[in-house]
Amino acid sequence: MHIDSDLEILEDWCDKWQMSVAPTKCEAISFFHKKRLNNTNNQFSINDERLPTVEKIRDLGVILNSSLTFSDHFATTLRKAHQRINIFFNVLRRSKMDIFVKCFIIYIRPILEYGTIVSSPVIKEQIKLLEGVQKSFLYRCCKKFNFPYVSYFDCLREYNLESLEYRRLISDLVFMYKTLVSREVDIAHNLFISPHYHNCLRRHSYYI
């Protein structure tokens, strides 16, 4: 297998430069369609030490599971966000509304938006759960300071905020621009498909 040969190359490189890999800190995971059975019994090893096989793994702060549903990542994200919000309401008891909103922008929203280029939710339930963090936060703030709460979108306009779904869309568009136009992000061109007939439809060259 290609992975076995890659691991052998890694071992040779470490031996050459007198470095060592800690197999106990390494894990192996197989990705497969959730509706299909996982028939892969691959076992990998480094320096004759077998790597443990896991169902989920964390890579650069994003939790990946074997079916690539990101359900574990969203569960962890929601738990961290709600925990921090509860801390704010316990610590910032005498603060004003604008302080609560600024703290949410600085300390909570980055948690909800981290890695969305990879793990952006497509299931309605996940979208509602993520958006519900900001929605419940604004509702609790309005109740705390006795402000009228008409609707979620009215609160967004009142405090100059955007919905998390809208911000994810902007982030995706910026990423696409950096990839296709400014070329700040280098990704293989076969990741995007540009139809050969787009000139007949009066579409620009960046239509994908």
C-alpha cells in the first residue's frame, strides 16, 4: 500500500536526521460512507509499533470522524460555546450590554466559525444548532437588561451583528476568490470544475 511505503520513507528520514517519531501520539483512521460497512482492516506501524485505529481524530482543531459527518466536531463546538457564555453571565454581572456583545464577538464567535471552510454545516439541524448559540445569547442579554426582544433578526440589526450562516457564506466567497482570482491559496485546479460551454451561456471564466 502507498501508506505503508510513505511510513517507511518517514522512518528512513527520521533515522537520517537522528529524529524520532512517537507512535503513541499517532493514530490511524479510515474514512468510508456511513451507509456502507467498514471492511477495511488496515494496520499501520511506525518503528515496528502498531498505530491504534480510532473512529474520530482531531486535526488542526477540527474533529473528523470515520464518516466525515462532523457531528462530533459540532457537538464539541456547541459545548465550548455554551460553557463560555455561561461563564460570561456569571462573571460580567455588572457589565453593560455592549460589553457582553463585544465579549461574544471576541471569545465566542471565533469558536463557532473556526474551520468552517472544511466543516461548514449542510444539515438543517446543525445549522439551527450553531445559529441557536448566538440567538440564545442575544435573548438572554435582552432578558438580563430588560430590553424588548422582538425577533432574532431585529436584535442582529440593533447590535450591528450578522447571522452566522451569512458570515459562513462570506467566508466561503472570500476563500473562493483567493483560490480562483488572487491565487493567494494554492489548490489543485481539478478541485473545481469549469464547464467548457460557459461562453455559450454568457458566463464569466470563474463560473464553476
